[in-house]
Amino acid sequence: MTKNYPTVSEEYKKAVEKARKKLRGLVASENCAPLMLRLAWHSAATFDVKTTNNGPNKAVRLLEPLKEQFPILSYADLYQLAGVVAVEVTGGPVVPFHPGREDKPQPPPEGRLPDATKGTDHLSQVFNVQMGFSDQDIIVLSGGHTLGSYRKERSGFDGPWTTNPLIFDNSYFKELLTGEKEGLLQFPSDKPLPDNPVFRTLVEIYAEDEDAFFADYAEAHLKLSELGFADA
């Protein structure tokens, strides 16, 4: 889809770059890359600052001092920039970032992100039908689960997806192909991915070729981060 990005002032551009540097330090010092990536995804699709979802709320609290330091930045831009930096700082690809998002007075409707308790048909409904994404987008964005973990008392799920949840790499796909392991998490929406012939082919490609995963992930992350933004 062709994008028509808004023009922002030089002052705004400088604030973006200064905030980017501050975010790199914050992510490294607080080990909060998974929280920032989760916040960016939620912000792009369905985030509501009034919810009680702990992950996004904690990330919001960590980012509030930066928002106060750079008040010219919109929350929407700051949250997406945080997600981009989180991927980069943890060893992942550089995801392009275009500023100019405006904060909306009302949050997007709930339910636009996939339900982790459901299977591949649900993933297709959310990503293919609702968002207009491809099967490749579904799989490559699932690879973002390489970062982070869940706590049972907060979400009903417990553990990390990979053995090093603070490194962005292709290990999520390798774990999918080897099956469930004690101590590692697989959502009900993760487990069936290798059973779908189309999805399995992509999982195998990304498990074998990290460069291919990084290239496709950067493109899909950009696409997700710009849902409804700068549409021509």
C-alpha cells in the first residue's frame, strides 16, 4: 500500500533522534525490550492506556519520563519508536520508522489482536481478514515471541518462548520445530503452526535462515506499526 507520510518539523525530527538515544539506554538498563515490543504491537492494533494489562501498563510507566522530556512527541510515535528500538537493541533488524502519528482521543476497539488461546484459523481471521496481512506476515510476526516471557498469575501462561528471552533471533522457529520443552512456553496459537503446510514451510525457512527472518520481520513490523497511518 502506498503511504503518504506527514511532514514533521525539524524540531520534531530532532526530538525523535534524541528520544531514540534515550530509549536505547532505557531498554538496555531495564531489560525491558519485551515490554516495549508488546506495547508497540498493542498500540498499533488495540492498545488502551486504561486497561489493566500489566505488560503495556509497565511499559507506559517506564516511558512517561521520556514523554515529559520530549512533550512534542505524540504517544503514538513514542510507543512505536520504543518497539523499533527494542528489536534493534536486542540484536534484531533495523525497522524503519516514520514519525507523524497523531494521538487519538479514543482508543481503537478491543479484540483486534489475536487470542493466544485459539488456533491457526483464528490467526488467519485476525491477520488476513481484519488486517489485510499475508500468511508470511502471520508467521514472521509470530517470530517476535523470541523476546519475552509470561507469568502465570498475570496471564494464565507461564515461561519464555526461548532459552534467551532478551535476544532477538530466530530461535522461536527452531523451538517450534522441536516441539514442546519443559520450561518453555508455546501458546495454543503457536503449537499448530507447523501442522499447517503453508505455515510450516515458512517456519522451516526462518529456522534455517535468520537473515531471511530479519528481512521479512522488518517489513512486517513496519506494516503493523503503520496500520491506519499515512494511508494514501
